[in-house]
Amino acid sequence: EAQVTQNPRYLITVTGKKLTVTCSQNMNHEYMSWYRQDPGLGLRQIYYSMNVEVTDKGDVPEGYKVSRKEKRNFPLILESPSPNQTSLYFCASSLPDRGRHEQYFGPGTRLTVT
Amino acid sequence: QQPVQSPQAVILREGEDAVINCSSSKALYSVHWYRQKHGEAPVFLMILLKGGEQKGHDKISASFNEKKQQSSLYLTASQLSYSGTYFCGTEIGGRGSTLGRLYFGRGTQLTVWP
């Protein structure tokens, strides 16, 4: 089944404790992206990757790191999480086909930083 | 850079029509539309590239006016299953184009009652 998977789905952690949220897709998509979703603010892009070893900052990259060492995986790293990073995080991927980024979203990771 | 969506919320009876608008202050390369049901990930509806194209998907269609930097999503004869939050996402075109970088609106909450 074609899908984007994220782990963990739920995470409660403390300020300053490094964490990684994994994202994997099995569709051979070139493009992958991370978003955070906060009430009333919609989706905001954190980082995106057009292909392996190519990553770019989105709208809200501060406090996050990513890497794209292989096509299927795009982990999101929080080196020193803070309470303002409490949010719902989505990973997404797309082919893209002739510039059309039809994105498939993962199920989301709800992160709480205390 | 974040597009502006209007209205913020719509309440309809089954069978009624609705229009959701998305407006940007920047020249656009593409406009994406997604629907998100409560507790779920966003799901792709359609994408429109510059050129003023109009697309349709069942009873949901959209238009893209490149000159006005606006897009509209049309929901015809709404069904209960149309309930959810609709997001538009935009890619900037023209000078300073950054394909792959997506800006999402804050969403329009659509509720369809029987």
C-alpha cells in the first residue's frame, strides 16, 4: 500500500531533550516536506527536500534540522525542544509530475514539550 | 507570503453550493487545494498551474486567475462528506520563484448539515 509513515504518532517530552521524528514513504517520491499545524494558523512549512541531499528552509525552520540521505526517509530533528514547538507535525511527499506537487500526507505526530 | 482565505467558516445544508477564495499578494506559479477532516491528515483535492486553468473533480471544481493572484474552490450540491477544513497552498512564481516552497492559508471550515 502506497503510504507515508511517521513515528512516533504521539510524543511527550521535556525541554531540551533531543528527539527525532521519522518519516518514510514507499512511493519513490522525490519531494518531501515537513509541516507544523497549530490552531488557527493553518499549515506552515518547516523544511522541504526536492531530492536526495537537497534540503531547503520553509517558513518556520528555526529550532529544527532535517537530512535527506536516501530518497525514502526524511527525519525531523529537534536538537533542543522548547514548549513553543508543541504542535501537530505532518510529513508529506510528492513525485512531482511536471511541477505538480500532489502531496501525500503522513498521519501526523502530536508533540508536546513540557 | 501566506495566502488569505475567505470565508473563515461556512455552514451549509446538503445540496447547497459554496465558494472558498484564496488570495495572494505574490505572483503565483501554482495553487493547491486540500481538505482535512477532524483528526486526520490533509488530503489532496486538486492543483492548478498558472495559465488560468479550471479543474474539476466530481462536484468540486476550482479556478485560478493568474493576473489577480487568486483561486476559488467551488463546491456544488454539497454532500455531508464535504465537511472539513479546506486549505489552499501556493507556490510563488515569477522573480524570486521558489518551487517546492509552499505557503498555506489558515483554512476555511465547512460544515454541511442534513
